[in-house]
Amino acid sequence: MKYARRLVAGTLTAGALALSLTGCGNSVDPIERLGRKAASDPGASASPSAPAPAASGPSATPAQGDQAYRKWGLTAPVQYAPKPDRKPQLPKGAPGKAAVVDRIPVAPTDKVVFLTFDDGAEKDPEFLKMAADLKLPISMFLTDNVAASDYGHFEKLRDNGSGSTVNNHTLTHPNLRTLPFAAQKKEICGQQERLEKRFGKRPPLFRPPFGNYNDDTLKAASECGISSVVLWRASMQINDFQYAEGSALKPGDIILAHFRGPSELKGKTETQMTARMLQHIQEQGYRIGLLEDYL
Ligand SMILES: [Zn+2]
């Protein structure tokens, strides 16, 4: 733990640079990787004893026979992982602190990944059609000051029957490592209250902007009713994934994408970016699960 703290402290200055980026930043930068490594628990890695999902396979998915995938530029139906019989055993947070998770410890042969979309600046009606057609389960992490102009957009996404959920990504998207405890708590609890008022529920999941957090973040999140701080192992850019390590997805990886439009995607639309992401997931033989079924 001493080592971890040194790492976090040593990256404060560089972490502050992330403030100059808009949104979540375009990449999983080395600072964020360090932050995640510092906080990750060795127990979080894939465990052979993790429960296998319910009997299933690519042949037993709801999308079978559904031709919607063609409309969205895919060459095969998206494959979905069913809800597991038992949730995998995840590392618990320290007393009074939220747990940190960046990968679900599924069995090494269980090729499932999870989709998360952040911020909420782009509100593309075509994306709503795509997500509904494909029944994409998306865990959203919304920042109030960019998403609130049309929370109704995200409500439609949540309510399209795919199991998508709304979670917390602060009020104003600060680098939390630069803020004292009270200010961090205000950012997290403030958004809990906003989301509860608008969506009728206090979310259990929180993602710190840029993936930057410290012990105060975990304590504040817990006091705001958050059970898990959710990071990621692969980040979707415009055309390709950027991996936290290696050059391929791994079972249980949490994938980060953003609600972004052509101005941030060099002219590509949100649906084009998403189609590319789904193609990469398919090419690597993965199915998509709903994060909340495992957490
Ligand atoms: Zn963000």
C-alpha cells in the first residue's frame, strides 16, 4: 500500500495536466494506467475458480435471427452473455471505502466484455436507434454539466429494454486528485442527488473523470452510497481500441467509450464509432455482458 500511495502522489502533477483535456481525454494515458495499477488488487485478476456463466454459447443469444445488425454495418449478430447464475467474487473495498474494479474476474475461458459510455455531451438520435435495434447493454456514466441539457436522451437509452443503466461521473468532470475530500464529496454526492431526482434512483456505480482518484475519492464515494468505482481496461478511440496492457481484449474487460460526435471523432458519427467497436469485439470472439449482472 505504501508503494501504491507513492505512485499516486508522484503522478499528481502529471494528473493535473489531464485537466486541460476535454471530456475524459482521448486516451488511456500512462498516468491513468499507473493510477489504476496502484489501486488494483491482485485478487482482481481472473480466477480459475470464478463461476462459469449459465449454459450458453454463441448459439444461445437473444440476437440470433435478428437482422438488425446488417442495418448498422455489422456482418454478424452481436453475441450477448446471459446473466451468470452467480456473481463472480470481487475484491471488497476497505472498510468505509468503495471497491475499485477495472475487470470482472470471470473464468479465463469466459469471453465476455462490458460496454461503458461516459460523459454525455453527444446526444445522437441515431445512436438511440442503434442501441435499441441491437439491444446493447450499456452502463452509462453521466456528468451533469454536459448531459443535463437532455437527460431525456439518456433516459430513452436506459429504458429501451436492453438493461442499460445510468451511473455517476461527477457534476463537473474535475480531476478529483487535485481536490480536497469535501470538494470531491460534493462532486460525487451532488451528482447522486441530481441523478436520483431525474432518474428515480441513486446509482451504485461511479467513475472518476480521467480514471484519476485517491483514497479520499473512495471514502467520499462510499459516503455517497457508491459501492464500486468502475475503471476500464480498454478504451475505444475513433477506430480502434487502446489497451491498458497487451494488444487484445481479455475475458472480463470493462470497455470505455464516450458519447461523442463528429467534432470529437474527426468526422465520424457515434454510430460509426460504435459499429467499429462492436466489430473489434466480434473479431476477437467476445460476447457482451451487462456489467451490473456481475457486480
Ligand atoms: Zn469523462
